[in-house]
Amino acid sequence: MFKRIILFLAVNILVMLAGSFIIQLVINLFGLEPVTGQGGTNYTTLMVICLVWGMVGSLISLRLSKWMAKRFYNIEVLSPTGPQGELVQKVYSIARQAGLKKMPEVGIYHSPEINAFATGHSRDNSIVAVSSGLLDKMDSDEAEGVLGHEIAHIVNGDMITMTLLQGVINAFVMFFAHIATMIIDNMMRGDDNRGRGLGFFAGHFVYMGFSVLFGILAAPILMGFSRSREFRADKGSAKYCGKEKMIKALEKLKENYPKLKEEKPEFAAFQISSKQSIMELFSSHPPLEKRIEALKRS
């Protein structure tokens, strides 16, 4: 736990330092006016700052995603000639069929849940990791279907597109949170601008509140895209490994999902299954029933 806290703080400090440097560089390079001045709020500068912050944070997270996943999950990277060499060779075979020029790393982590994920900042720098529970509970065809699904994520560039979309959404969330906070601050100052306004600490908490609110309102956009990429990855697996194998994998997930417990919620976004509920709009994965039906219709 202590190591995870250190990693989290280190990444956030890195984001703050990089973001501050790039923002100042952009402001100087394009000669942008300060956000606030005698003419009021400069919305162009504010939007540029929010966009830089949003994109820098997302891109740094993407760049470190494989490194962080290995440490959060304690992933053991496998060798093609090691004890789990057959698994590695299977991933390589699917990757070559999918047209990847550089093979992804293959790893295993110890967890009873049936799960797998792919991450990395590019097609040429990625990792496919599977849980020990998946290897224990799935037969070779089912496991192959899951591996094909993760390879399809890499081929489709899903990690990059999700990062870019997340960065843009973060930028708009910050922009509108700043605007809403300034509106309340100006209302409290009064028409003569002699009021004290929100003050530093109250302004910060109001801004954070609006950030959470707008983040929740924007979540269905990001989650909707995430669900669409899951359908596309399912089709990719059906293409690389065969439709029946992917359907079998999804049916095994459906059979086992009620028995599984969320043991590592910090990486819940990597889950290859999602329980159907009224909160589907906020789910990163479609219900398994819909994924199976979509494959059967294709």
C-alpha cells in the first residue's frame, strides 16, 4: 500500500511540474494574455491552460501505464522459453496474425478473478497480462478468445484514443468548473466589486465540487466510447481466433461473474466483464449478454 501511495504522489508531482512548464512555454510562445486582467477573463487563455493540463495529465498516465500496471499488479513478465512459454507463443501467434510488427510483452499476475488487460502507450510498446484465475478456470479455446480480444485493443489503438478523449473531456471539465466558480465568486463580490468573494480556500472547494459534478455529467461520453471499443475488440478476437472461441469466453465470464469479487478496484477499468445494471451508462464495459448477442448476429 505504501508503495502505491508513493507511485501515485510521484506521478501527480510529475504531471504538475510538466504541466506548469508546458503551460508557461505555450503562453510565452503564443503571447497569450493573463487569464484575468482589466478587461475581465480571457477565455482563450483559460481554455488553452485547461487543455494543456488535461492532455498532459492523460498523456503522462498513458506513457507510464505499462510500468505502473506491472507494479500495481506485481506482474511476472513471461519468457517464450519459460514455464508459461505456450501462453507467450499463443499471444505472439495472434499478434502476428493481427499484423503487429513488434510483439507485446506477456505477463501473469496472481488473482482468483477471471481477468485480462492490455495496456501501453503504443502498438510497439504494450503488454498483455492475464490473471492466474483466468488460466485456472478457462480452457484453451476460451483463453484464446480473451487473448484475441486484448490483442485487438492494441491493434485498434484503444489506449491512445481513450487517452486523447479523456484529455479533451478533462479540459472541458476544468474549463467549465473555473467558469462556474468565477460566476459564484463574482456574485458574492457584488456589483461594486468590494465584496470578499469566495476567498482562496472556499474557491478551491467550490471548484473541486464543480469538477466532480461536471466529471460525472461527462462520464457517459467517455464510457460510451469505451463500450463501443469493447464490441470492436470482440469482433477483432472473432476475426483472429474464431467467433465461437470469443463467444465461449464471454459465456464463461457470464457463468463466473456473479461469483467473482472486486479484489483490486484501482484497476477496475481493465476488467473484461461488466455486470448489467441501471448504471450501464457509467460502465466501461457492455453487459455480457449484449456482447454475446452482438457476436452471434455478426
